[in-house]
Amino acid sequence: PRYADTLRDLPAAGHEVASHTHHHDRTEVEALMAGTRLDLGFLSESRQIHAEFFGHAPTSFRSPGWCALAPSALDALQELG
């Protein structure tokens, strides 16, 4: 809450705000790298949280920890837009 207004102003200031997952914990990183457990919905959940906060869905994604993405993770992200 402390930085919410400042964060919401970033797109208007010309910054692209991408998704980075919501928790970016080990479970998410392992799922992205292995391409498993994507049915948990954390990618769509993260997209929804971003859309609710910024008023629009993200169009870019940066994996947490700069982890490599499995082909199925890339497919899931592409399906989400």
C-alpha cells in the first residue's frame, strides 16, 4: 500500500511493467523450468493480479530468478497473451 500510487504511475511515465509471477518462490521457478504444475494457475493468477492493480493485463514476462522457461511454460504464457 505504501508504494501503490507510485507503482500505478509507472506506465504513464513510459515504463513497461511486466509480470514476474506473484510469489516468485521455488515452486513457481521449478514449475517454469520443468514445465510442470502449470495447471496450478499461478501464471493466470499473477496476470489477473497485475491487471487488477494496473488496470490492464501485462504484455511481457520476466521469469523469477532469470530462470529458463520450458517450452510448455512458453506456450502457457503465449496463451495468456
